[in-house]
Amino acid sequence: MPSLDWDDLRVVLAVAEAGSLAGAARALQVNHTTALRRLDALESRLDTRLFDRQRGGYLPTEAGELVAEEARAIAPRVDELERRLLGRDLRLSGTVRVTTAFVAMNYLLPGPLAEFARAHPGIEVEVAESTALLDLSRRQADVALRLSRQVPEHWVGRPLGDAQYRVYARRGAPGLPQRKTPLPALLANAPWVSFEREPPNRYGRWMLDHIPAGQVRLRVDMFNSVVAMLRTGLGIGVLPTFVAPHEPELVAVSAPIDELSTPLWILTHPDLRRTGRVQAFMQTLGDAVARDLKGAT
């Protein structure tokens, strides 16, 4: 029987957990062709079929289940070893993987990321935009920037400031408010762009709880989509105030909504906090984002 290494086990585990080659490729951070080539080569080397290829995805065979089960048991120890070794790397070179929300990437991070890249040309930054919280323990990311009132207790980092939220309208749009208006009046009388009926976060739940259904003209699922629709003049909507400096077509028509104020955190795993490139990234980018966030009120 040919020997198996950790890369072999990772491929099988990724395919088994994703149920598809495309999902496995994303988890492994390779392209579809590479994932397929690795799996085909492993099955050929073992002379054993590990997955049945079906229309609905990849279904593990008995042998595939066995390999995936063993890989699942080993994975936490391998991840821990990799983190602990990386934590001893003081070089200002290599890759830093960052996870953050779409709206933060679009409006808060471009300038600070460019500033960091110029200051540290030996460090490559990879940004994954996602509403899901990637697992730092499994090295899905090295650093997380998250708008949240609650963060995992075992992660380390700091708050960079509070994101404030106001109601915005297209500047000069007929039929829409153009000056600061009491929130109850906006909720009762103005047309709104709101979040979907099954909102994934507390901002959406706030809108669902406060905006009368009859006032909603359109529902979306992300702040970026709210921005796009507000530009059309269809209605008013809630946005983080750090969006406003980049959207001159929009005007704030409410005071800050205290209920929605949310800290922005920069976080990493404790094992990575002393890694040279992670430490540099968290300090340099964190300071720049904190400065910009403070100015966005």
C-alpha cells in the first residue's frame, strides 16, 4: 500500500465535507483542475475509488469514508502545529489571509490595504469577503475584521472603534427627505429599501421590526445592495456612516441610530499573535482603519 501524506488526507477530507469538487477547491484554496488532478492521482496511486461521482456531487465510498474519518481526527492537531510554528515566524514576508464583510472591504479597507502593501512589499495579503465567520483555528484565515458586539472569547485583538448607522437618501431625489428628520417620521412616511424577510444579522432584524411592511419598496440581503438601490432614488435605507464619504450622491436624513452602533474588531488566533507579518498587519492596518472610522460619523 502506497504511503499517505497530509496533503492526500486534506484532499479527501475537503471533498467529503464539501460534497463537491468546486467546494473542495475553495476550501483548499486551489482551482478546480488542481483539486481534480490531486484526487485522481491519489485514487490511481491507491488503486481504490474514494468517491462515486454523481449528478448531485461526490459521494464517499466505504474507503473514502475511512480516509475522511481519519483525516478529520488528525486535522486539529496538524492545524495546531502549523499555527504554533507560524507563531514563531518573525519574518516580514509571506502571506496574510484576511476575512471581512463585503461592505468593510468596499468602503473601509482599500486605502489602508494599499498603505500596508506599500510599506511591506514582502507580505502578500489575501482578502476573503464573506458574511460568514471563517475559522481561524483551521487556518481558513489569519486575521478577521468583523463588525460585531460579540466575538469568540479565545481570539485576540482589539476594537478599532464603533461603526455608526444613519438613514440615507439620494441627494435631490423627488419625494425623498433631504434633511435630518425624526426617525419615527421616516419609518411611518418614507419609502424604504430594507433587508430580506429572514435577515441574517441584527441590522436586518432591526429593519424588520421597525419598518412597516407597507413602506418597503424593495428588499435586499447586503449593505452593498442597499447602496446600489439608494443611488436610484427608489427609497431611503440604513447604512454605516463610513460609507458616506465615498457616496457623494447620498445624504444623511437621520441622526445616528444608537441601537445599531457596532464595534469593529481586528482579531487573530492566539497562536498567530506574535507572527511577524500578522503582527505588522494588525498594527499598521488596524491603526489606519481606526483613524478612518473615527472620522466617519
